[in-house]
Amino acid sequence: MKKIAILISGRGSNMQAILAARLPVTIAAVISNETKAGGLAIAKRHGVATRVVDHNAYADRAAFDAALAKEIDALKPDLVVLAGFMRILTDDLVGHYAGRLINIHPSLLPAFTGLHTHRRALEAGVKVHGCTVHFVTPQLDHGPIVIQAAVPVLTGDSEDALAARVLEQEHRIYPQAIRWFCDDRLEITPRGTVKLKPERAMSGSLLSPALDP
């Protein structure tokens, strides 16, 4: 059984969705850079070990990432899952976990990288918005795409209303991406895209890769 570590900074809603999915994985720990992250209490209620690596205790990003990597490596995870982890990671840390570090982003990448994605989608007048699970690379929000889910942008949508619909899809596709990884079905091709390998007997695949309406 594969082992994962989940990194959070806040309420941990995607972490909670992963826990609720009851995936056939071992969750080694939930790690936060914020001592008061709401998701820590949720993890504890689920009987999951928690760790805090407070970024305020370190002089710079490199020092923080070194401490974070030490904490993660002690767990020996097969996969590191960023679930609302609001820190930009150094190239060294990203390289250390290359091919086993994934993130979920609230847009249909490569559109709207960075912050305030829902506001920017509304300002741009797009008709379709969504979310993306991708492997993390040094270029922010540009790693190989595992799966996406789309939602329509409705007339009169507010930022909060659009965000809520996207979040529902985040909670649906992130557990699936983790399942695929742990079933050894994800392959990063030489072109930098993700190929979904055929499922093995008794594997519980639910969704299709790339864009899932």
C-alpha cells in the first residue's frame, strides 16, 4: 500500500475530501506551515498524525524548505500531496520530489495561474472555468496535468458562487488523481504530458483524465 503525506496551510477542505474518500493508501501525516491551520484539528479527529513546520521560524524560503523536506523524508512517503499549501516551494525541494509531488489549482491550467483565479475568470468573461490536478515543477502552476474538471460560468455569478462550484469539483477529482498515482497508472511522457495507463483488474477507476465536464 502506498504512503502519502498531505501538506496544508488552512482549513484543509481538500484534505478532508481525501480522507473521506477512504482511498487504499496510508496517510503518513498532515503537515502544515501554519500552527493554527483549521485542517490540523480535522486530521486529528480522523486519527491522522499531524506535524507543523512554522515558516515564521526560518530566515528564508531555503531554510524553511530544508526543514520541511527533513520532516517529509522522515515519513518516507511515495507521494506528497499539496492541498491548499500556500507556500511557493524552492526549485531544490520541487526537484527532490520530482514525479511524486502533486497540487490542485482552482483554474483550468494553463489559464489563470497564481492567485485570485475566480475573480480573474469573471473579469476575463470566460464561459468555462474549473480546476486542475497537476504534477509540481519549478515553473509555478505549469506542471504536467493529471485531470481537470470544468464548470460553467453563469450569468450573474459572484466570485464566491463560482468558487463554491469549483471547490465541489476539486473535492471530486483530487482523490481520483491520488488513486491513479497509487495504482501506478500515471506516466509522465517525454513531451511533459500525463498518460493514464490501462487499469488493472479490480482497480476502482471512476473518471477520465484531462478534461472531465
